[in-house]
Amino acid sequence: MSIVSRGACLRLLALFAASCLSVGISAKPVAFTGATILPISGEPIEDGTLLIEGKTIKAVGAKVRIPRDAETIDVSGKVILPGLVDTHSHVGETAGADRSAPMQPEARVLDSINVRNSGFKRALAGGITTINLMSGSGHLMSGQTIYVKLREGNSIEAIAYKRDDGEVDGGMKMANGTNPIRTAPFPGTRAKSAAIARQLYIDAQEYQKKIELADGDPKKMPERSLAKEALLEVLDGKRIVHFHTHRHDDILTVLRLQEEFGFRVVLHHVSEAHRVANEIAAANVPVSLIMLDSPGGKLEAQYVDGRSAPILEQAGAKVALHTDDWITESRHFLRSAGLAVRAGMSRDEALRSMTINGAEMLDLDDRVGTLEKGKDADFVILSGDPLSVYTRVEQTWVEGVKRFDLDDPDDLAIAEGDFGALVPTGRGHIHDMGEGH
Amino acid sequence: MKFLSVLLLTLAASLALAGDIAVKGETVYTSAGEPIKNGVVIIEGGKITAVGENLEIPDGMKTLEAKVVTPGLIDARTVVGLAGYLNQDHNQDQLEKSAAIQPELRAIDAYNTREPLVQWLREHGITTINTGHGPGEIISGQTMIVKTVGDTVSEAVVRAEAMVASTLGDSALVDSHDKRKSPGTKGKIAAMLRNQLVEAQNYKEKIATADGDDDKPPPPRNLRLETMVRVLDGELPLLVTANRHNDIMTTLRIAEEFDIKIILDGAAESYLLIDEIKESGVSVIIHPQMVRFTGDKENVTYNTARKLTEADIPVAFQSGYEGYVPKTRVVLFEAAMTLPYGMSFEHALNAITINAAKILGVDDRIGSIEVGKDGDLALYDGDPFEWTSHAVGTVIEGKVVSDIKR
């Protein structure tokens, strides 16, 4: 089904590592015909056609004119969904701040990622194409997150989203509640947690004032501070805060900080969102939820309830779902949408919560999250209804390249597990690389 | 006098009501043959008295209806009730770390019937659990079989002493924080378990040779060895958590050496040893389908349950033990997640009903909808395994114990 067979591509990769990516993308348009297409941006399209060219979607619809030079791939009976967006994951050996301080905005996840970690392949096997890679929640601020696209790549730069200014795109991870409460220099109480965070932002505001007063004069500029530069990006809205929070009062503390400093924020996990759904909706702050199989765990998360999903939906708040991989296995991400529907969320909103809503929370909705003309050709071919347990992810395409194929024995080993298949760097496609064994 | 007779009548009615119920299902899966369309299950006095298509329901009998009815589900290996829903020390009694071998620890002395996670399982249609001491020591203690109801453990219990939980694998090793030195290696784990069994053999021999002879008094009572003698006698199976292929083979080796009844638990790499496990005749309580691939479970697969089942190796599902979140798994969800990987509906359901009952040795009472068995049923508003279906009712011994939509 692939345009340029991956085997061929990878053999080329062995010879011309740098040029393979461009070779892998067909110059010719490709039409996927016969499937039920769920574009998310509109109603489901029966017997639809998805037309892509290079990295981009050219057309989606029931009556798409297929160019004469296009390759046609019959996917009758299948379901096509946009590539899934995971707003919160720890695959790829993410790490940010260390134990030296509770707030380390200068620490970048970027500098920790192992792009060969099998976690990325597991994500593809689950239909995920865009991920917000996050550091942990044991700090008030554990560092800069990074948004990645699961295209083939030998470096983090190769898979990172880039901002308009050319910088690697990502957010800022923050947390409150009990995880960051530790021994000094970490906070010992919730009030102290808030005070430390506020002071840091105030310091950043002071830094910003100095820069403004310098008015371009290098002699008057404050000394460079990596931490404050990152915080200025937060205050400028370039960098969205991804805020780990559980208890209702901690959630409201996040809203209070957000209002004071005006940063853009997404609430993450949000176990007790069901208790403050109206307040969240009124603040117009989006929520990224995790779906769990049972209540309990940490004291502050004991009232976690899947019904947060429908309650937030009814309150008018925007909801995405996330894996928090390894909390939820990336290969089973679609199940989270199923559980949200089980808890009472509408089917349409559950599908949006896996795609466009998450894309909006990462500021990537102009590129991904729906199947629309001009957007990245990131999509998943499913054997059936995305919300059914019987459905398999059969193929995952990223920017016009097939990145996961259930018919490929190595991809199957990732999808189902096998002896040695999931060790951290995976066994991947070694034998395809012409090394022989 | 009239008042008293009314009272007696009311009492009689409520007694009859307790344990008398009819349940209608558009589809009734019995785990004992073909599904029944428009099936009816009649339960009287807590036992199933009739099951069939469009059966007549006795006048005035309380009747429930659901799209799908299955036998009450069985979780073949859990720690729920010993492990509570909070991951705080005071709420976690599934593992005693003071010694490597403590078979005398009874589950009945640590089970909290009012634990919210027991309720959570019950609300999803799970009516029986084999719960007790978790993996993590060579012998961590006993398990017991209980129904997921009852204010006291006496009301819940099906079998107070069901199995002896053992671990042959990484989690049984001491770590650098332990004051104990052993077991520090896998060789030592096996040696310690074998020593324990030999000691039990000697103890049993002393009891046998004493046999009323005043010159040879029986050895003093010893709870630990008494329990191990019951293992030697096959009265209590040894439930051995072993995940790596070499640990599974060690388990089979020791079972053969001492001719003891074992049940494999976890068995992450069992797909590498289908022939060996089949030949041994051992049953497998397989790891939760969605278990994380960490430590000695790093080679876990999603098709192991299917492969074992296709080889006719008896398989049941478990919720296992979770240290973080979700605080318990739910066997309904675990069995469901075998379906995309090729397990048949029937096999998946059997693994949480009749096959689990057989492995636990309680299939004379539970595990299928058949006349004479306990009136334990689970009701669903659609395919029970679909993510978007709901459990809508649970019946234990004819009593509605949950009517919440989950």
C-alpha cells in the first residue's frame, strides 16, 4: 500500500541517510478511496476520498477529483481519522529539572530525548502522530516541554515542531498539589508553592521591565538569564503552561495564577475537574484529562472520575485526553476516548478530544487535528469504529509517509509486543537496513 | 395477633425476596454452551433453579431486564481488600516485608470488606475474587476466595484459605534498602523455596512417625510448616508469580521435584514455553492484559492469552497488583483488550467466568449460569467488552448488589 516501499526507503537510508526523507515522500498525489472518513472538521464522509500530495492534504470529501497522475489506494471498509494528538506523554526518556530547585524554567526536555526509544513506535502503533513531551510533576516548574511530530528522524530537531521564529516549539511544565511538596528547597505547603511560583513570575516581569527600559541599548540590558528568557516566552504567550493539578482548590489556584500573570494555560490530569467545571469553563481555560480504570491512588487524586469529561463538555469547557504514557499505554490511546463516552461524553466531542482539541492546546491546530485541505497529511487508517474495542490501528501516516503498518512484521511486534521488541530502543527495522542476519 | 401475623408474612416475603429473582436478557451468555436469545434466569434461595429461552417467570417474582447477561465475573488473582484505594502505607496490607517466607499469613485476617475498590469491582459485574497476598516475596502469604459483598469477611468468604502466593522472580530479591541479605540471587530464591519444602517434608514425616507413639511425640505446632504441609499434600496450590522464561522453568522444575500443585501467575514470557507449560498440565492466571512492560515483564505481549488458549492451556485473568494508578485493574477491561489481538469473545468471557472458576477449584458453585449454581449474574447494556458499554446491574446469590450504571 505504500508509495515508495519502506524497505526501499530504508535501504536508501542506509546509503544516503540525509536524503531519504525527501525520497520517502512521493511527488505524485495519492488518493485513499472508499473509506469512511472522519475529518473531525465536519460530518463523517461515507465512501470518501482523502487526497494527499507530498506532506499535505489536498482534498477530502465524497466527490474528490482524483488527478490523472495520482496513485489510488483502495481502503474500502476502513475508517480514516486524523493522526491523534497526545497532549501529555513521557515517552522517549523525557527529563527536565533535577532535585536542586523547585522551579527550573531553563531545563529543556529537548536535551534529554532519545529519538530511538521504542516509545515513539508504540505511539505510532496507537495512531498518535503529535506529542507534547513533558518532564515530570515533582517540581513547581520542571522545564520546557517539546511538541514533536512522529516523522522519521535521527535527532530531536528532526521531529520537533518549529515556531515561526525558527525555535523548537513547546510549552512549560508546571505542577501544584502534593507532588512538588518535598523537603527544602522545595515548598512544604500549598501556600508556599503558590508564593514561590508568583515570585518567579514577578521576577520575570521585573526582568522584562529592564529590557523595555533599555530600549535596545546593549549597555542597559540586564544580564542574560536562560530561566527568565523562558519565562518571558510564557508571559508573551509564545509558550503555553501545561499545569499538572488534581484537587479542586489546586485547580482554582492555577486559575488565580493565570489571571494574575495572564499566561496561557492548559490544565492537566485535573482529577477533580468535575467539582469546578463551571469555574474552569468561565475562565475559558482548556483541560487535558486522563481516563483511568479505577479511582484511588494518591490522596489528592482520590476523587478522580471519568465523568469529568461529560461534565466539562456540558459546562462548555474544551477537553482533550492524554496518555501520560506510562500511565496509559500509547498503543491504547483510542480506548481513552471510548472510556470518555462510557462516562457520558458525546461521541463527537470524544473524537475531538483526541485530535483537534489537543492540537488547539498546543497551538498546532493550523497544521494538525483535522483532515482538511492544506493541513499536514497525518492520518490513521483503522479497521473500524475508532471507539470500538474490536478495532485495530492498521496504518499511521505522518506527513504523507506511512510510519506504521500492521502488515509489517516489525511493526506488528511493536503493536502486540514480542521478545525483545520493546526494550528501550526497540529492535525497530534493523533487518530492513540491509545489515543482514 | 393479627398484627403479628402481618409481621410474619412481611418477614416471610422479605426472606423469599432475598435470593429470589428472575433476570431476563436479550442475550444470556451462560459460559456453559451456546448463548441464549431472550433468555431467562430464575434464581430461588440464592441458587439458579432454571435457565432457558422465554421461560415463564413465577408470579410476583422480582424481575430485572438487560440487553446482555453473563455469569458473575471472577477475578482470579487480586490484592483488592488487602490493598486499599489509597497508596498510603496504612491502606496497603498486601505485602509483609519482614521475611522472605511467611505462608502462615492469612488473607482473612487482613481483608476489608468495605474497601471502595471491592465496591468498584462489584459495580462492574465482578462477583468473586481470589484476593490475598501479592507478589514480592518467595512466599508472601495466602489468598482466599470471596464474593464481593458482605459487611464482614465471614459473609463474603467462599474459601478462607485458597492458595499460597509465591514469587520466583525479580520482585522477590532483596534490594539495597533491605536489612536482610537473602535472597540476593535467583539461585538463592530457588534454594530457599526448596529448603522450605524439604523442611515441610521433614515436619510431615515427624508427625507421621509420631502417630500416637508416646516415645515419639509429634513436633510442636508450627503455623508456617502446617501451611507448607498442606501445599505438599496438594490441598493448597502454590500460586507462583513467574514472568521470565527461566523463572517459569524454575517453577515447573520445583513443582515436579516436590510433586506439588502449582498455578502459574503473571507468566509474561509463557508464550515462549507453550509446549513445556502444556506438558506440565499447569494452569495460568495470566498477567493483566494491559500490564506495563517493566522489570521482568519487559517482554509482555498482547497475544499471550490467545496463544495459551489456542494451545488448550487453561487461562484466567487477574487484576493483579497496582502500586500507582489505576489502583486496581478490572478483569472485564483486561479480558476485553484481548479481543483486538485475536482472542474470541467466548474464550475471553470463559477466562473471567468458568475457566477462572475451574482454576480456583470452585466451579461446582460459580462460573457459569447453570441450574444448581450460585445466582451470581452481571448485567450489561450492550457487548460487555465494548469500551462504551456499561455494567448496569450485579446480582450475587439472587440479591441485587449493584444497580449503578458503570
